[in-house]
Amino acid sequence: MRQSLPFVLALATLGLAACGQQGSQPAAPGAPAAQPEAGGVVQIDGSSTVYPITEAVAEEFQIQNQGKVKVTVGVSGTGGGFKKFCRGELDIANASRPIQRAEMDACAAAGIKYFELPIAYDALTVVVNPANPVESISVEDLKKMWQPEAQGTITRWNQVNPAFPDAELKLYGAGSDSGTFDYFTEAVVGKAKSSRGDYTASEDDNVLVQGISSDVNAIGYFGFAYYYENRDKLKSLAIQRSADSAPVKPTPETVIDGTYMPLARPMFVYVSEKAWQRPEIKQFMAFYLDNAAALAREVEYVPLPDAAYVTIRGHLDAGKMGTVFKGEPATAITIEDLLAREAAL
């Protein structure tokens, strides 16, 4: 079952639902950002998945502006980033999932208002060592591996599926502060943060790459950009959504046409209202949205349609704040429901 272009356009407007078109006219995509009115520092932290695109934007922005504005980009995971963001310690939070209810409450208690901006798509990628004979895996088999009940009992590959090798199962995955962990457990197990605990966990995807690439019996998951960067020493598995569907490889094309479900996901940046008042933040975000499509492709993510970035820029200028998710996970809300909801804090 293919959702095709409507799926793409719907996710592209996740942060834009029912917001209207008022506000100042944004610059055309690809237009260069104006020089900042003053120097300053832009502080960003959060998702390791979103890091490659935000870091690429930060590097190009600083080059263009000859170092007049310094941009720092940390990697503490989506949850770790939101903790800092809701304490007022960050200007921008990178997130590989929407803001959760507890985080919304923490921001509200601290008086932190924010813009929720979808910036690209990711194909959450399940990977193994190239010497592993497995080529595809079903969502149901992934659940058998990762659900809490598997801890201490599912320890070999052939316990998951008799067609898999009779070999020890080594699991690598995102840490509990990671939005990737939240999304994967919601999409695969059925409940966010519901996972066995006896696996090698890290918010640093490079640690996971190193572990999986050095162990023939290992399996793990992270964003497509990290797989693609290390595709010479990793193998991506095709994902079978259901018993009557064919396995699908993670590619930009399968994300766009809607067949790489449920592991295709939108990625976000959250900008605080207070930070948005500063000229260097306005200049950085103008540059980000003008160049997000090209730089998303450069780091092997899937960009939004060009018109979406223009609309997002208009909503920033018009002060449209909040989230369309209301604290609910992205995987549990239909496209129709998303488009019917208005952003709220």
C-alpha cells in the first residue's frame, strides 16, 4: 500500500498544519542569507541523527559570514537536548522525534515557547556486519529481538527466525536519551522506550558503527546518514512491514513513495521564541531554510519540497509557535489527523 506524494507533503507540513499564510514574505529558496547585524553565538544541541544536516548548515553559514557568528552544535540525544532547551540553555534543539508531553510541560514551567520546524526526512536503518548472511528482516522479527520480554531469553539469531544463523545475537542501539530510541521502540515494539536493556547503547552513532562493523553477529539501528557514510563496512537490511508485503530497502526513493514504513520519519529543529528575537538567530535560520534541501541531500537525507521551506520561513516571521503533535508520538497519528490539528504549546 503506497501513500506516495501525499505522504511526503503531509509530513513536510507537520509543523505547519492549519497555520494559514500570513506573515512577511520569505526569501526564495537558495537565496544567500544577509550578513548578520551583529556577532554572537548560536547554541544548538540534541539529536545525533539531525546533527549531520545541522552541522553542515552551521559550517556553511560560518564560512559565508566569515566567522562573525559562532555556531556550536552538540550531540546529547533528542531527550538530552530537550532537557537543556527547556531549561533555557539552548537556542535551538535538534530532534529526531516530536517534543513529548513531559518536555512540553517542562518548557511551559520555565516559560520557554518554541517553533517546531520539520527540516528533512530520515530512513531509520537496520544494519549488520557485511559478513552476516541475513539480507532482510520483518518488523515482527525486530520486535522479537527488542521487546522487553526478549531480555535474557532471545540470545541467538535462530531463536528469532529459524532461517537466521545459529549464532549469538549481539544488539546495538540508541541510548535512552535518543529520539531514535523513542521512535524505534514506538514503531517496532509498539510503545516508546519499551525495550530490552541488555544491549550496547550509545547516543553516539559512531560508537554503534564501530561495534557492528567489528562483529559478524551484531545488529543495530541508526539514521540513514550514518549508514551511508559507513556503507563500506556495514550492510543495511531490507524491512518487511507485514507478512503480505515485500522487503523494502532504505533509500530516498522508498522514503518519498511511502513504502519504507514504519521506519521513515521526519526530523525537526525547535527554535526558542526568546532566541528568535536575536538577529544572529534570524540570520542562521534564514540560511538553514534556504539551504536545507541541498545540504540534506549532501548528507544523504531526504529534503522537503521547496515550497515547504518557504512556508516554514513565513510562519517563523509570523510568530506561529507550538507543536501539532500535542505530546503524542509521530508513529501513532494518521496523516489526516495531523493535517486537521493546529499547533499549540
